[in-house]
Amino acid sequence: MKKIMTIVGARPQFIKAGIVSKMLRNSYEEVIVHTGQHYDKNMSDIFFNEMDIPKPNYNLGIGSGSHAQQTAKMISELEHVIVKENPDGVLLFGDTNSTLAAAIVAAKLLIPIFHVEAGVRTGIFDMPEEQNRIVTDHLSSICFAATIDDYDNLKKENLKDKSIVCGDVMYDALLFYSKKIDFEKGDYKLNPLFHSKFIDIKKGYILATSHRPENTDDKKNLMEILKALNEMRYPVIFAVHPRIKNIVKESYLEFQNIYFVEPLSYYETLYYTKMAKFIVTDSGGLHKEAYLHGVPCTTILRGGWQQTVNGNWNEFVRPIKKDIIQSVEKRIIDKGVKRCQFGDGNSCAKILEEINKFFYEVK
Ligand code: UD1
């Protein structure tokens, strides 16, 4: 049986790898490596437990650091495990530093790379994610594009021959795990971070998150976002990424309309996204999930999934209070027409088919 090494490190990758793994394990030996980029319980373990993802065979415990330090440590540690396990291929997801480090090591060891969520391009080269995804795509043996637009981006970079559109594994995951949730009953109890102001879910709420360095490293930008959320017509559930915990701790009393909670698990994210009146986020995953659930969204990001803007479901704005308020207010009632462009929920099967062809089809 051929051996595939799945390398993950950050929250969204656990979700994507989790759903692919279910199918992959039927025909391959899978070795899971967790770089340890995300390490807090509710940034990591909770996803493995809740989604029933096999425990990683290796956790490299790299943790946080500057981009260069973090990536360098990962490269060095990953080389040991990849050499030791000698997989027939490595499976990578998205565009985090873990993705980049794994791609560099596998390429140097001449091990085929299968990249899921390839071809995303924003043209913003100072975003670490943009740098990571370009390098990974160029080093990969197969680029799995979630959408036609992503495939077109790969074509423009002369990567057409090794690229394929397979839909979005996040959509597969959303469909699969949503079936396990009782949306009527909705018995998910949120874990408050700094105070326990009660939100009546039935009366409506907005779900918000922010973790992008451009919105959080500069306190002024984060304050603009929080001030905007504080003036929303519905109360706001704000899931706090650890990188902003200290800033929020200093100022949460100013924001009486916001209920600050611990980072959400995957089931909580599915539930609280689907039930929300509106989403405000800078997460690449959450604004797509909002679109897939049919919940309008305002995304405070310079580049993201442009397809979600169709039918007015999403709008990209800058971290400016009045722009955020305006964007939410003008769309909170007026819903667009949904057009799904993220596949048909069978992306994992298509990915597996292509990997099988790669290994077994006579060329
Ligand atoms: C990373 C990815 C980003 C992805 C996001 C998903 C990169 C460059 N960025 O961003 O693309 O959208 O994950 O969530 O790979 N921290 C903790 N505990 C943790 C994890 C992080 O306290 O378990 C804190 C540390 O202070 C750390 C900071 O958060 O320095 C940032 O973590 P990092 O993994 O570098 O980037 P994210 O913002 O999570």
C-alpha cells in the first residue's frame, strides 16, 4: 500500500485534512504530521476530537515565532520525519507557513506534492499567505483548485498541465458535519472569555472574528472593528483568536454590545454561522462558509474568495468603522440569490481519483 504523509499545522487545515483523510485511508497508508503551528487546545486538539480525525503520528511542537523562524524550524524538523517515513507523496492544504515549509522539504527530497486549495491569488505579495501559496503551487505535482477562477490563475502561471478543478473540500466538510448537528435544538454552550453577557440566540446575533495581522497588529485597526461591532443593531458574538486576547482583555468593558468568547470549535462554527443574521470576519475560511450557509457577510480582508461577492452575499471592506457599519447595514435585510461555485460536495472523491491516477495510471 502506498504511503501518503498529510502535513498540517493550523486550524483550517485540520478541517480540510479531516474530511479528506476519511476517504484517503481506504486506499492509502496515511501518516499525519502536525507541525504544532497552532497548539492551544481550542485551536488544535478540539478539532481532532470533534471531527474524529486520527491523532497525528508526529507533533513537531514548533509553536509561534517570526515567519522566518517558524518556517525555518518547521523545515528542519520536517526533514527528519519525511526522511524517516519516506512517503510516496505528501498532501498539503491551503497557504500557511506549515504548507510552505512542507512543500520546500518535500520538493528538496523529490517527493511528489499534492496541494489542495491551489491557485488562490490576490496579487497582494506582502501577504504571507500569497507568498506561501505561489511557492507551494509551483513545487507541487498536482494542484487541486477549488474553483474555475483558481484554475485560471494556475493556467496564467503555466501550471495548467498539473492542475485540476475539484471543488472545495471545505464544502464537503460542511455538508458532512452539518448532518451531525441538530440545528433546531442548538444546544452549544459558548465559553465566555471575559464576561458572560447572555445572548438570546433566537432574537438574532452577528458572529464576528478577527485574526489577520493587518487588522490586529495595529491596535487602531482592531479598535475600529470593535467600535463598529459595538454599534450593530444585533448583539455580536466575537470569537477571540489568541493573538488578540491581551488587547481585548484591556478594553472589553468599552464594548457592551459584544460577547467575547473563546475560539469556536468546528461544530460551534457550523452552528453559530448558520444561525447568525450576519457575519463580520477577516477569516478566509469563515467568509466562504457564510456564503455556503447562505448568511450575508462583511469581510475585512484585502483579498479573499471573490466568488462570495456574487449576489451581494459578501463585501470586502477596509478596517474602518463607518465602512464596516455601512456594509452590514445595507445588506443585513436584503439577501441575494445564492450561487454555489465551490463544487458539489464530492471534492474528496475527485482528489483521490487524481492521486490514484498519478500513482497507477500508465503514462
Ligand atoms: C495562521 C495562518 C493564516 C490562517 C490562520 C488560521 C500563516 C502565515 N498564517 O494565522 O493563514 O488564516 O492561521 O487560524 O501561516 N497563538 C496562540 N496559540 C495558538 C496559535 C497561535 O497563542 O495555538 C498566537 C501566538 O501569539 C502567535 C499568533 O497567535 O504568534 C499567531 O499565530 P500564527 O499561527 O503565526 O498565525 P495565525 O494568525 O493563527
